[in-house]
Amino acid sequence: MLTERQKLILRLVVDDYVRSAEPVGSRTIAKREGINFSPATVRNEMADLEEMGYLTQPHTSAGRIPSHKGYRFYVDHLMEPEQLSVDVIQKIRRLYTERFMEFEQVIQQTASVLSKLTNYTAIVLGPEFFDAKLKHIQLVPISEGTVVAIIVTNTAHVEHRTLSVPEEIPVSEMEKLVNLLNHKLRGVPLYQFRERLYSEIAQELQKHISQYQAVMKILEQALLSDREDRVFMTGTTNIFSQPEFRDVEKVRGLFELLEQHDRIQGILASTKTKTGVQVLIGQENLDEAFADCSIITASYSIGGRPVGSLNILGPMRMEYKKAVSILRYLTQDLSYYLDRLYEKGT
């Protein structure tokens, strides 16, 4: 159990190391405003904190830096949320006054703002593919022989696909097709489209639509997609500008991992269903490439149901107070915006 003085010293060491990226000495702590004990006392307490595993000493003559255990204790017990500046709040609010046409635009811009506000790497996971269900589909003619299929899901995802339509298929057939699809597939998960298309839709088409085979080809183009969860990432170079990651060999694995969105999606998949802000420090992360990193994550929702997550990737020497406050504020605003976007589409 740490004493109040040890907690204070640990908090000051973490705060100072986050700012400077340099080991913190006892004299530095003793000179801080409000500290009324000697460098010798601070040195002794820092030695005890090191012995208990909260601090480490990278070099014998240097000061000390927080260990994984020290960061964990700081985040769980010592960190106070940072009051966001008016400028930061305005930037977030301005983002959600934009009129976005598609879900992807909202998420891409959110990732960009998150990265800029924190100076870390932002990773945003889109809605879960297996939870996304068809809300409705439209086929809009745009020219002779060409239509746009507009597919809207319950997760507010809107997708446009341009399709070629043979001249022999009349408009009346297309209208029948749209009505049939909305009747048969509304509420069906996207991953079940292929099965339902051939088990149910094909039989109905044979009964009611003369150009059966041509229409089936159109449906295959419009409905069958292999895309699953989407990973939106911005500010990738931010993490490599940190002092901890200047060694190319040290960060090779991390760099390779950030190039593989499928692995990122797998590592962060569980974050989308957890409530509140979660902080994963060092080896608490599920991939060895993240062993020297921290990830702060929070889920966003539609209609009160978590559908994706915002994630900040940075060094363990991260500005936790600022990052957590920004992430909490941003996920609340994003969820509110998506609720309104979804309501307009109902």
C-alpha cells in the first residue's frame, strides 16, 4: 500500500516524464511548487517505489521513469480528468455540425480530428459486419442502362454501387425487384445475403420476373460483398515521431502491424462492446508489437447499442489525462450525431 507521499511523488514522476521524455531526478521533484520535503527524502521514496516495482532506473546515474506497474497505478488511482480547453471543445462541436452524406465520412473525419487533437495515432473501427442488417435498398436510374444501388443498414451505413442493367429489363421489372428485396431482406444480416439470395429470392424471381437470369446477375453485384469491419486509421506517423520509437529495428514489428488492417481489427474487436473508456498499457495489449505502447479505447453507439470504437495508439509515456478526456467527449458527441443521422434515415 502506497503512502500519500509516495502517491504524490509517483504522480509527479509520471507527469514530468510524460512532458520531458527524460528520466526524472529527485531534485526535479523537490523543486516542484507545493513540495516541502528535501531531495534526500524524495530520493529515498523514489528508491522505495523502485523496489516495489512502480519506477525503474534506466541508468545507474540517471533519474527514474515509470514502469508498467507505475503507469497502471497512475491511470487507475492518481489520474484526474483534464478540463478540455474551449478551443478543443469547439473543434469537436464544429465537426458534428457538418452535413455528412455517408457514415464513412463521419468516421473518417472523426479519426482525423482525434489524431490531430491528441498528436497520436487514431484507429476507428466501423460497425460490426455480423450485426449490420439491411434497412432498405433502392435502385436509382442515372442513365441509359445504368442504375445506382443504395443499400442502407441499421448501423447507419450507406453504400452506393453502380450497376449495369441490360436493355431488355423494363422499369416495371426493376420496381418489382426493389419491392421484393425490401420485403424479403429487410432486417436480414448482411452476412446472410448470399444464402437468402439463392434459397428464397431466386425462387420468387422465377415466379414474378421474366428476365430471371439477368436480374440475378444484377443482384450478385449489388448485394454480395466480402467487406467486413472497416478500420479507419490516421496519424500513423505520429507514433514514430515519439522519442521511444526512433530506433527503426525496435519499431519494425509495430510498423508492419499498422499496415495490416485485418490484424488490427482482430486485436481491437472486443473494444466495441465495452462501455466507458478503457486503457491498455504495454503488454496488456494482445499483440507483442504493442508491448511498448498504450491504447486508449471507447465504444460509440447508435440507439444506445455499441457498434464501433475509437482508439488512440501512443507510447506508454502518453498524456493520459488529455487523451482520456478528449476520447470521452468525442465518443459522446459521435454517438449523439449518429443517433440523429440514423433517425433521419428511418
